[in-house]
Amino acid sequence: MEYTSVLAGEPFSDSPRCVDRELAIVLRRANDSMTDAERGALVPLLGRAIGLVAPSPHSERPPGWHPFRIRLRYTEQDRDAVAVTRQLHRSVAERLIAAVGPPPSAAARLWHERHPRVSELFIDLMNEPTTVSQDGEFTGRLVERLALLHQCYEEAMDELGLRSRSTPERTPSVAASCVPAS
């Protein structure tokens, strides 16, 4: 994420504004779970997350920020931005589930449909359809799933009309398509 912030021309940060917060959580966790030697596998993904973000109200939390008080000050435009972000997360979650398979349980699937936390869903789906046991296999699956997650974001953003003209079109690098579940 720090390198992504530099590539995007933002201040050096592990939370660049040009990347969706849920995607950034996944990418930070992935980076932290890999050894220095394994991190080289992430090179093809560098910069791909730039621009994968929905408009967000109050991206900078003001001093004394509190979720309840800030909601009271939301404008209609702010509420619309929150709704668009939720819609983006729901669409990404649907696409990821459709591409990988259902989460481990019906209860987990119901949870993810109602509360589309892409970062939690990503972790739940890492062992689908089967668990990987060896470190090399896990790293390979992780990188493959990260590329798939980026593709799901790109397709969801295109569907919702969220990608700006300055955001480059990308060729899918994963065989599986991210299609929403029916």
C-alpha cells in the first residue's frame, strides 16, 4: 500500500485515498502474511489498485470524530456516497463468491450478503474449494485470489459507472470471471 501511494502521487501512507478501504485491508494483510522472499510474487499487482475506490464522504476524519455525530452532519451527497460504496462492496462480494464458491457455511454466506465486508469474505474464501497446506501453495493461491479480487473490483466499478476516464482499463489476468451470483 505504501508503494501504491507513491505510484499514485499521494503522500507516503499505507492507507492511500486512491484505494478502497476494504481492498486496502486485504492487501495489507496479504503483504503482512508473506515473507520477504514471497513478496516478489506481488509485483504484477503493484499499482493495479490505484483508482479502485468509490467516492467517500469525510475521507479525512475531523478532530473529535465520532460515527454518530458525523452521520448527523451527512449531506444528501454524503449519504449517496455511502450507498454507492455499500453497493460496490456488495457487488464485489457477489462476484468473488460466484468466482470462488460459497463461503464455508450458509450462515457465513448470509452474513456476507447482508454485511458485505470484502476483507472478511476474502479470508473466508481462501480455503475454498479446498484447504491448501503448504506455504508455497498458500502463497500461490493468495496471489491468484488477489488478482481475482482486483478483477472483481474493476468489473463492479465498470458496472456501477465508477471508473473515471483517467483510470486505465485493465486486461483480466485471471481465467475465472467475476460474475454476480444470480
